[in-house]
Amino acid sequence: GFDSDGREIKTFHVHDGQGLVLLRKAGIAVAMVTARPGGIVERRAADLGVQAHVHVADKRERVAALCAELGLDGDEVAFMGDDLADVGAMRAAGLAVVPADANACAVAAAHWRTRAAGGRGAGRELCDLILHAQGRLATIHADGRVS
């Protein structure tokens, strides 16, 4: 949405942000990739200490470039998307995830669908799944450290 001055408004769920921070603390690379203009997303990413890639026309290509930078194969990547612009990157990822309220075209490309809607904790579900799969969910300490 937009405010009365025409500035974009975007809401973020605190649980999603905490999940991204936990992944980062566990040594897992995290990036936000969006076709949208950057201001809000770049600020949120900076607050969380993760990369932001904005105005991305081809998300699959950008994710492939990130994989090359990090020395990862596509099979080592989890990608969450919710609409047509995400499908290419989802098909290239080892784990393609959609939030509960994703568009049907994204759902068709997904391996897993969260219970929560986008912006309502879906990101945290994915973060917890990754940490659990790596046996690290139980190693999160009260102070937020991950061992």
C-alpha cells in the first residue's frame, strides 16, 4: 500500500525478522530478492544484517549469481516466493517454498507451503524448518546465539 503522500508502506512480521537473524547467526547466508524498488526492503535488510537485492528483473538469474558468489549449488538454496515473478528462481532452488496465500502459479512450483500467510510468520516457518533440518533449532540459546 501507499500512504497519503504516495510513499510505499510495507509491513514486516517480527517473527520473520527474528528467523532471518537466527539463520544469519547460524552462518547461513540470507538474501532478500525483490523486483520492487528498494527503500523499505533495503532498510529492513540492513536492520536484520542480511543482503537486499532490489529492482531485480530476473530473480532466477540473480539467485544463480549469488550462488556463484557463495560457492553454492542451486540444490543448497531455499527460495520463498508468492507469485509469477518468483517461479523461475523457485524452480532452480533445492527447496521452493510459498506462503499460505501465494498465487496458484507459485504454489504449483513449490515443494512446501507454509501454514502462515506472507508477512504473517511464513518466513519464520521456513527459517525454523532449515534450522531444524540442520539439527540446530535446539541449539538456539536464550540470548539469541546459535551453536
